[in-house]
Amino acid sequence: MLKIVLAPDPVLRIVCDPLAQVDSHHQKLIKEMFETMYEANGVGLAAPQVGINKRIFIIDAGAREEIKNPIAMINPIITNIKKTTSIYEEGCLSFPSHYAELERPDEITVEYVDENNKKQKLVTKDFTSRVIQHELDHINGILFIDHLSRLKRDVIIRKMKKYKKEINKSDEK
């Protein structure tokens, strides 16, 4: 199981490098990322969240449902964004127990390479669109708290620093 990087950690702020080609090492990483995400009850996980500086993320908008729909995206690019937006509550595996309402576009088109080196294009809306946008932010060094006011962002960062100290103390025991 991979270890999820908790905020604030500088690795979460790095703009990730593109991947030239998916090989067996990356396919194994993607499989481990899915295992880690499902274990953490998440719906998305980006490579920097497990300490990897590559433009890779995985999503499964149905992860908490009976029917799974796992998708790995390598070097994703949003090619179209609809103007309509919605506000939904978002969370993040790197910010356990922290949530905030964010406004994002309802529908996007994303082009990417899948885990088999095949070019893909996906037009998606609603929850899946939101998950993709959140994970794409991650590989660009942007966190969901960056969309909040400075005050809300600072409060969450303070709480995360305190949380990480508590975890480190319990790990030392």
C-alpha cells in the first residue's frame, strides 16, 4: 500500500512532469494507486499525493457505489470547458476530515493517455467532471484549499499541521 502525503507538504505544490510513455513500472504504480485510493475510501488520487512527480492520476467516481468505473489518466489536458458551474462540497485524501464548498464547471472534455498508452477523449459532467478537475489541479501543484479565502485556507493549514504533529507523536510510541 502506498502512503498518502498529507498537507502541508512541498511535494503537493510541485507542477508534475509529463510521462513520455507508460511502461510496466507505471502500470504497477497505477494499480497500487487504485488499491490505496479504495482503501482510503477516495474517488481520486494523483501521483504527487503518493510522492511521485508525474502527470498521472486515477479516478473512480463510482468508488463508493456497487459498480466501479476506474480510469487512469496520464498527461491529461482539458480541451473544452462549459460555462455553467455548480457548487459542491469537496474533500481530499491529503486533507483528512476537511471539506469545503467549491464552484467548478459542470462539464469538461479531457484528452489523456490511458494505462495502455492509448489516446483517449472523455466528455464528462457533474461529479466525474469535478473529480477530474480536482485531480488535474493536484498535478499542477494546486490544492482545493487554494480556491478558498485566505482565512479559510489558513485555518485548514493550521489544523493539518496540528494533525500531522499528533500523528508523528503516535507513530513514535
